[in-house]
Amino acid sequence: MPRKPLITDKDKSYIAMAYHNNLDGNAVTIKKTASLLAGRDLGLSTVQRELAHLREKHREVPSDDEKNQDQPWTIGTIGKYPVSNDFVPHLIHIKKIWEYQKGSPLTIRQALWCDKLKGFPLKDEKRLEDLTETQLIEWGTLLVRNAAWYAELERWGMIGNYQVDTSMYDDKSLSEIWNNITEYTDILRNNRRNGANNG
């Protein structure tokens, strides 16, 4: 019978989230946050090994393609990083929403994830064409927020050299995914604040 791995890709995702939330945090701090995200206690030695690996990979110079995908998305980038033709008008609208809300450009990586997630419903099975203008704005806002989260997971997975596990999101609507992500970001925010207060 094959042995169960000591650490799963999902665990690695949680450790990476905790690490990127607090780059200067020690292993005990990272373990605490990652365990909260995982909903179970992760072993300290396991976290220490993965943390050493992440820190080593973080110091490496990213490839040109990795760096390019973190550059701003424009229509001109479609040649190298294609998105669905019929989605381009929506993506231009989503780009404006993101830049207005965040004050930073939509990256190529985020745009590619928007294209991958565009088929996810807002809250029910309504088609995109049936959404009202208000619902369309809500859909675009949730889509780009979720895409930004997936893009970060993908980037962390590339740095840590592991397969990102998104199974907890794959059968949910955009609003359900965002509620789940918000739970994670609240944990990360609270632990970063507590770490600063204890420092």
C-alpha cells in the first residue's frame, strides 16, 4: 500500500499563503497561520522544510515568461497571451473596474484567469447576456477579485514548484468562491496584525 505523503499540495498552498502574507515571519508564526487556513494542525518540522524550500525559490530570478505575466494587460498583449475574442469587451470593462478599485493595473496573469473563470455564474445559472447592468458590474467585480486570487495561487505554486489545488472552489459560483476566499484573507489579515502587535 503506497504511503500517504507527509504534506499535500493543498497544505503547501496554505503554507505559501501564510508565507507570502508575512515574508519575515518565523516558522512558528507561519505554522499557526497555515494551520488555521488548513483547519488542522500542521507539523512544525513539515512547515520548516516547506518554508526553507519557499525561501530558496523566492530568491531565484523568475523566468522572462513569469515576469511578463505580471506586467499590465492590454489588447496588445493578446497576440502572445490570447483570451477569447468574445470576452475582450468584457475584459476591458473588468480592467477599468479593477484599476478604479485597486489603483493598480490588471496584470496579464489576472486577465488570463478572468478568461478561464468567465463561465462561472454570479449566484445562479443566469447567462451573462441576461444580467442587468448592476448585476454585470457585480459579476465583473467578483470575477476579477477571484481571478486575482487564482493568479496569486498560481504564482505561489510556480515559486514553490507544486501543483495548486483549487478543488475547494471548482464547483462553486463566483459569490460562493469569494465568500470562501474572504474567510482565508480574514485569517491572513488578523494573523499579520497580531504578529505586528506581538513584534
